Amino acid sequence: MKKGLRLRWRWGLAVALGACWPLAFAPFDLSFLAIVLLLALFWLSDAVTPSAAATIGFAFGFGAFAAGIYWLAIPLHNYAHMSWLLSAAAVALLALYCAIYPALSLWVAAKWWAHSRLFALPFLWIGAEWLRAHLFTGFPWLATGYSQTWSLLGGWAPLLGQYGVGLATAGVAALLLFLIRHRANRRKAVAAIGGIVLLYTGAAFSQDIQRTARMHKQLTVRLIQGDVPVTEKWNVAKLSAVLDTYVKLILATPKGTNLVVLPETAFPVFQTQVPGLLRNLQRWSAEHHTNIILGIVEYAKHHYYNAALDIDGLAPWHWYRKQHLVPFGEYIPFPQLLAPLVHHFLPGLGSFTPGDGPSTLNVKGLKAGMTICYEESFSRDVRKGVTQGASFLTNISDYSWFGHSTALPQSLQMAAMQAREEEKPDIRSTNTGVTAIISPGGKIQDKLPAYFRGALNGKISPRKGKTPFGDYGDWPFLIGSFLVLKILRVGWKDHQLLHLRRKESK
């Protein structure tokens, strides 16, 4: 009975700790809290059976995601016309799915690394996050590394990406717990302190090394934020007013601007529906020597694409088609089974086709690494443009679906991490926020207030070259994690064998 009570107490505490997890991320930015919460979770799951460890991890994960992605209920209620209860249930269902991954990491640690679980846990914890970002198209939100975007540990990003940053964060938590347990053992305490110092010192050195080089050419950019409500954007009766809003903001572009960027689906029509307007924009682009990157829905060969159109004077158009689509938003998984249910709430939803072709657009002899909305939260999607020669990053988004929620600052934080990983400037044009210019080091150079109609004018300095993460992606992290886990497992077996031999010799 007492054992059952103790386990239920751990479950309750794990849910409460998980609910605090979003506080480590934007807009709260309590980055140190990620370390504290992981330390507490590792302590809770220690010295329990694998099944108990899994349930503790599951409880933590459910609390974290239920609190951290609550904003998904907003479009379900406001635009799919679900009740708040049904919307909350849908979010809870996703939170239950996401909770499987922390549960898996703690179960594996207790099952196969029982005697070295504290050292294995950081690798397994981040490995599970990597799986969550890849399986079933992936969902990387609230990954540990993103909590450290603007902290010292974020200095590992150009070397190992955000998963390497997450590993350093979880590593500090594990070492702190080891230090607390063995504070009376001088040798172990010094080793733990040395490990923590090494992780922070390495991050400090890493962030001071410039791996890409500033190019001589500067770009003057204008990032437009239309602040068009969803209810107006897709209302046919409001179409003329929406297009007029963006045209006026384009025409107000200061002389000498190299690039104007409009948000995702700023023009909520097919390119075939507004040929005259697009020709006029071509002429304006030619007269002002200004590129325009425009979010618009492309219709081509009986397919619909969420796309970005590059207008460079009278030159032929170039397109970037969104490649990583949002499930249940831009496409429907298992359409024969789920399409009738989804279309009951949102008729016609999920009809986009994944894009193909390059992940860059040409701007004044340079390449812009392109992503649209959700793609910017995936390091692997951003990296595609960099491997194709991008010297700066560009994202167009529309987060107006999520209202005044934490989705907006969280997306900005992830964008800043991508800039830090690739050591490239990043420009974002969004419908309602957060429109921003981000430095190659991940700092926010300038931004517009959310839910403000206007434009952000500024300059960026494109950079050539690639970081180690830009070159190799997640492979160093994955290979290194596998090797360490293998060493821990083999090392424990050798230790057991040596112990048995000593006993036999006595």
C-alpha cells in the first residue's frame, strides 16, 4: 500500500513538474528551469522499476505538452467550430502521444542501463526528442535545446545543433544530481563540477568562434506584416481589401530596398486568379530594382501548393513550394479513413501537395534559404537551403490562427536557434507576428509588435560558408550518443565480470 502511495505521489509531482516545462521557453525564457526540472525528473525516476520510470516520464510529458501546446485548441474552437471541451480533448490526445517519448527514454534507461542510468539518461532523453521530431512527419515543439536559444549553452548549436544543446542541458542536470548525491565524496564531486564547467566553457568557446564569413554585399530588406484576421483573409468579400492592404505596403517601400518579403499566403488566391496584379508587381519590381518574395497559393498541374513566389522584375518567376506540410492542417494522413471526419469540421481542408525542387530563391545574386511557417521549427528543413548554398535564411508565416498565445514567441525562439545553428542572418515576415530580423548569433536585431500592421525595414549581411552542423547535420550527435551508450553498457558488463572474478579468487 505504501509503495503504491509513493508511486502515485511521484506521478502527481511529475505532472506538476511537466506543467512548468513551458516556462523554460519563450516568452518566459527561464532557461535555467529546464535544468532544474530535468534534475527533478531524473531524481523521481531513479531507483524505480522500468515500468514505474515509464509512467513517471509519461506523467511529466503529458503535463509539459498539455500546458505547452494549449494554443492548438484556439483554431479548433474558433475556426473548426468545435466546443472548448472537444478542442481541449484533441490537444490532450496530442499531449498523450508526445508523452510517449519521455516515457520511452526513462523506461529504456531503467531497463538496459539500470546501473548507469544517470549517465545514460541525457543521451536517451534527447534521443527520444529526436525521434519525436522525425516519426510520423515529426513534432519538435518544446524540445530541450530550444529552451537554451539565448543562453550560454546555446553556444553548442553551430557544432551539434539544437539536439547537442539539449544534450548539454540534460547533461548539466544529470551532473548536478550526481554532485548532490556524492557531495561527501571529494573525487566524485570534483569530477561532477569539472564536467559542468567543461560543458559551459566549451559552449562559451564555441559561440566565440566564427565559422562563416561575412560577405561584402549587404541587403536592405522590408518585411511586411499585414495583420489580416483569419476571418477576413479567407473571406471572398474581403479579398479586394486584403490585396489592397499588401499592395499599399509594397508601394510604400523606401527607395534602394533590395528585397520585400510578404507573409505566408499574403495573397489568399491562386496565381492564376490575379494575373494582372502580378504583372503590375513585376513592372514595379523592375522599375525599383527590388525583389519581392510573396506568399501565395500556387496551382500547377492539378495540384495545390503552399508557396513563395520570387518576383525579380520581368524575369521568369521562381517558386519555393512548401515541402513539410502540417498534418490535419495542410494534408490529411490516412485520407480514406480520416478525411470524412476532418471535412465535417473544416470542409476542403488538407488538399495541399508537398513541394519539390530547390529550397532556395535567388535574390540579387545571393541565395535565400526558404521555409514556410511550420518548417522553421525543424532544423533539418532549414538546413536544406544551407546545403544548397544559402547565405541567409528567410521564413514566411501566418500564426494568426493561434491568437494572442505563446505560439508566436515560441516560433520566434525556434527561428533564432536555426540562425544560431547555421550562423546565418534570418528574416521573418509574418501576418500577425513575430516579424523580425535575427542576427547570425541568434539575437533579435529588430522586430515588429505582434498584431501591428506595418513593415520592418532593416539591413542584413549575408554570410558564406557553413557551420559543422550545416555540414553534417545531426550525424555527429547521433553517432556520439550511440557510442557513449554502448560504452556505458559494455563498461558495466565488464565491471560485473571483474567483480565476479574477484569474488571467485577469494
